[in-house]
Amino acid sequence: ITVEECEAACTKLAGCTGVKFLTANGGNACYRQSNIVLSQCKKGDAHWTMFLRPAAWEEHPMYNCGKGYGASDLDDPVKGFGDSSITVEECEVACTRLEGCTGVKFLTANGGSACFRQSGIVLSQCKTRDAHWTMFLRPVAWEEHSTHNCGNGYGASDLDDPVKGFGDSSITVEECE
């Protein structure tokens, strides 16, 4: 398994906020995690690297993207997702739970709101200057922390078997030790 495959598996798992990646003895292993607090993790072992998912969404006021103008709609382009009282935060969470969703467009008008989950967003091709619409792009850059090892009881909660890890790992913790 590669770091990129490990990160992609994390983005598809609700609650996953990062991965720890083991590289040793010519092999590697992936461990998906949540509730990561780096200051509580073990440090100093070069075999381990933590990769944290970015948390902040990029906000683009007055942008309206959709089919034919800078994005692919993942929801019904008229109805959207949720009801007329949905919040931006609820809309973003709904995006993180839908495979392929890279952002949302959010409408605030006539005392209500609407959420539209999207993929393939290209801001330069979107409509602009409509104050009712705002685009929120899902963060993509991962933060790397070499020599950090987090897990149950030391700075994180394991989402996978703490021995086997996730995916087609070519090495186990025991083989490393």
C-alpha cells in the first residue's frame, strides 16, 4: 500500500482524521486514526510517519459552480441535499460522507438555505458575482509529521486493527520489531 492509497482510504472512512504509516524492512503498513493529538504521540522512531487530514474548508463567496459551468453535480441540481434549514457545516459533513465529493455550493436566499454537493470543481469556469451563492472547497493537502507514532493510549484512536492495519500492507508491526 502507498501513502496516497492510505490517505484515500482515510478520506472514505467517516471520522478518520489521519493515518500513521510504517516503513521498515522493505515493507509498509497503513493505520487509519481519529482524535489525533500530536503532542501526546510517541516521537523519535524514523519508521513511523503521521499524515493529518487538513481541516479548513476554502470559502469562495459569490461563486456558483455546476454542470456546464465548473463542476459536476452529485445531487439533484434542483433539490440539492437536505432541507431548507441545513447549515454550511452540515452540508460539508454530508460532502465528506459522499465518495468523490470535493466541495459544496451553498445557497442562502428567501429565508432558507440549500446544499449542493459537487466534484471536479474548477473555480475559473464557475459563475461569479451572485451574493446568494458561496462555494466551499474540501481541503486536500495532507500534513506530514515524520517520526511520530500515534495510537490508542498515546495521542489517537485506532480505526483499524492495531496489529494488521488497513489494506494490503506488506509488513506487520511484529515484523518491524
